Amino acid sequence: MSDKVKAGRFVWFELNARDVEAAKGFYGELFGWKAKSIDMGPMGTYTMLTAGTEEVGGIAKLEGKGDPGWLSYATVDDVDAAVATAVKHGAKVQGPAVDYPGVGRFAVLADGQGARFAVIKGDQPKPEPTGKPALGTVCWTELVTQDPSQARALYTSVFGWSTEDKDMGPMGTYTVLKRGDVMAAGIMKAMDARAPSMWLNYVLVEDVEASFERAKRLKAVELVPPADIPGIGRFAVVADPQGSAIALFKG
């Protein structure tokens, strides 16, 4: 497998939350995630999230301005080169490239429509996943954007992804982003012209309706009610009580 194909794999999912304890409680009740706080030195306390024995991601305390939300990290071969390429295609740097011992080098960006994402080259690269995703883990990552054409140009340049368009009927054209023969992520145009552009993570659940109702009982806000994706599965989207969007999925 070439280096270009190795790049562009989402390997970490981080929730930026103003109230970390409330976030731990919400996601623990919704997905059964376990939380463990670790000391990250200059970065402060970081909360690691696991589903069974599988690492899911983490929670970082949001300080100052900015909105709560999930931040998805995708691999690159050269962080600084990736940042430069992204900027040429209209992205803005929100967190400059930095090294963190034992983690790697990473930077945080926002594309031309405001969707935030991170590029990372890890010190200890995660192995390629094998088999089906485990319940409670992120099984798909998707860019919902107001400008799919601009997004395609940026992300294919940064990550070396190829694209494959699929006709989704009333939902319009869906662009699958690929690392060689492996599906890496997707792009779809936002159905609502007022919706912010964002990277949306899908968590595998046993029952979409049950998880959706549980989320609402936990004070989540309904964004997309349970619906079928023909030939693929069933999903729903909610915003947690602090405003971060997350999708529920069963294939």
C-alpha cells in the first residue's frame, strides 16, 4: 500500500465540550462509553473514551470562544505540507502544527465553509482496522457542507483521496472519498441551506430508534429523525445538550 493510500484515514475523534463532566454523563448513558481522565501536561487533563475494550476518542475542555463540537483527526504523511495545501484551497488554521511527545504532530483547520478538521502524523500509527466495527465505535465520518465542489477540491488535495459519486435519489449526489479501494469518508450537500458545514461522526448502535429516544430523554435535540438509507442502513442525528452533533447508525 502506498503512502498516499495510508494517508487520509480517520484515527481519532475528539469532543470539545465546555462541561466535560456533563458530556461524560451524556455519552456514557447514550452509548455506554467509559471515561478515564489522564494528565496531558501542558495540554491539561484529557478524558479518554472507550467502548468495551475499543478506544473511541476523547473529550477536551473547551476554553474561551468557539462552539462545542466533535473534531475528527485524519492522517497525513507531512503535517506542515498538508496545512500549506489546505490553506491554498481556502482553509484557515485554527491550531498551528505542534508536536506532542507520544502522540505525534497535528494541526487544526477549518475549510472554506467553516467545517473543522485536524491533520495528524502519529508517533505510533494505529493499525488498519480488521473486521466489522464494534458497537459504540465510530463507523463512518461524513462532511455535510454547503459547497461540495469546493470541499472536494480541498480534501482530495490534502489527503490524496479519490472520489466516487453515488445517486442517492431525493438526498442528491453523495461523494464517497476513497483511499485506494478503501472507503474513507463521504461528502454530501446539506439539506438545509441554513445548516453549518461540519464533519459528522456516525456511531454504530444496536437499535437506532431506542438510542434516538434515549438521547432525547437525556436532553439531546433532534436534528434528523430515524430514517432509512436505501441499501445501507438506518440512521438518526441528534445534538447533545451542549450542541455537538452526532449520528446514530445501524447497517
